[in-house]
Amino acid sequence: MAEPITVTVSGAAGQIGYSLLPLLANGRVFGDRPVHLRLLDVPFGRVPEVLDGVKMELEDGAYPKLLSVEPCVAELEKAFTGCDVAVLVGGFPRKAGMERKDLIAKNAAIFGEQGEAIQKYASSNIKVIVIANPANTNCLLLSSAAPKVPKTNFTALTFLDHNRARAQIALKLGTTIDNIKKVCIWGNHSSTQVPDANNGTCTINGETKSIAEAIGDDAWMSDVFVPTVAKRGAAVIAARQLSSAMSAANAIADHLRTWLVTGSPTDDFVSLAVCSDGSYGVQEGLIYSFPVTCPGDGTYKIVQGLPLTAEKQAALKVTENELLEEKACADEILAEAAAAAAAK
């Protein structure tokens, strides 16, 4: 039997968790490795009962790679001890009228606590993906609280935006998504993100050409494609009255499988929000979405040397500035918390 893997999913009682957990248990993500699932969530309302129901459904699903399911109701030690992969879906949602600083403050407490638990209980080789928004900054807060874990082991989800971008191109060209290559997302997982198909290619009827040439409509690329991808999450909420769950779960599975198991295709790259090393002039240390290649062993390399138009360069700076503003808010919140703790 292949070596089992222990996967912790926070927010496991929510709708994304409900769509994601079967993908983790059926072999799609981790291949032939048996999976221990830890379902982490909060002790509010009926959440503990919901977790028990999810556990029963996972057991009843007869998933071929599922070894065990353990609900962890606010039990961080239980959730993270021996954890190989953490999928952090749970966070404090933005509510009507809430300022960004207030949202960051709520999530700073959550991700600071989880980061401390990772630092205390988890392996230093744990691999982490953050989904809860603001995902990039939550990931930064988490990594700051777990200094024993390499910064390169922390990622945030922009594979959903990556999939949305490829899908819009495929729909426009009347082809399937596997024919679309080298599309990427830069920056923050927010409306400032920068979908980029300028280096992309498509293959139709055996002929490969640039996406720009195949579409032949610069106005559509700038005025329809970019805002459609950047605002797709809001459009889903408007239609469903619920946030993206099925597509988010699918993207999380894609992210994990590509990063940890299969690697990216040799003729393509993917989009992950990772710790910036200064590539493309982005401030080092920010969690920023880049085009990356993955060998499938839990590492990645930021793709270098992609040409950027002046318009794209300006857009990359806008999304970087938003992340810098979020980081400044987070730094201020953490400084206030440290001062309050010292005064006690």
C-alpha cells in the first residue's frame, strides 16, 4: 500500500468542503495514496452536528482511498498533529458594510491561531493552500505565524481564476479547455487580479496559434475577457445567491494535484499565489499569483521572462499595491495586538 497522507480541511462543514471532500477521498487528487481526513470547523450553531453528518456521508460513499475521517471541532492540536496537507477554506466572511481592515482583523485572529498551531504541532514539511478571503493576505498572516515552515510551502488559491480564464477563451473559440495553454493570473485573488492571455496558445484542428491571433479581437480581450474573469465570483453569487463551491472545489483539487502529485504539463504553466521572490519587480515576501511550473513534488518555479505590455505592467502594479495595502493593515493589526498583550 502506498504511504497514507493526512489532510486537514478547515471550514469542512461549509459548501466548498462538501464539494471538495469527495475529490480528496476518491483518488483524484492524491492518486493511489490512502487518505486520512481531518475535518476542522468552529463550535457554533449546528456545525458539530453537520460535521458528524459529513463524516457519515464520507464513510457511506465507499471512497476507495479513504482511510479515516475525524471531525475536529475547534481542536487545533488534533487537526494539525501529523498533518501533511492543510486546505484552509474556513475564514470570517465579509459582511455588508464591513471595512477591509475589519475583515483582515477578523481573519488575522483566525489565521494567526492556525499558524501557531501549525508551528507547534505540524511537520515542518507541511504543504498549505489558503482559500478563505482575502486569501493572499490570510496566507501571508499564516506563514508569518509558522516560521519553521518554508515560505515556499504556503500557497493561496488562484487556480480558480486560472480555470475561469482558460474557460472563457475556450468558450470564445468553441473548443475544449485542454486546447488552451499558457494563460495565467497575476496578483491578488480579488477584482484587481490580472488575467493574461497575451502569451497563450490554442490548438484547433491540429493547428496551434496564439490566442490573440485566433480570437482576432483586441477589444474583446481587454473589455470582456479581463473583467469577466476578474468579476466571475461576484457574478456567481448574484446568480446563485451563494458563492462558488463546485468550481472552487474543482480548482483546489487541480491546485493540489498539480503541485503535489502530477506536476504541470511540459508545454504549459499554471497559476498559484506564492511567496514572491522579487520576480517581475513584485515586492519580495508578498503572496502574489504568478505563472509557475510544478514538477509534482511540492515545489514550483516562477516562469521567468514572459513579455508584458505596458498596460499589463501597470495592472500588475495596481494589484501589487492592493496587496501592500492589505499587508500594511495586517501589520498594524498585529502590532496593536502585540501591544495589547504586552500591556496585560
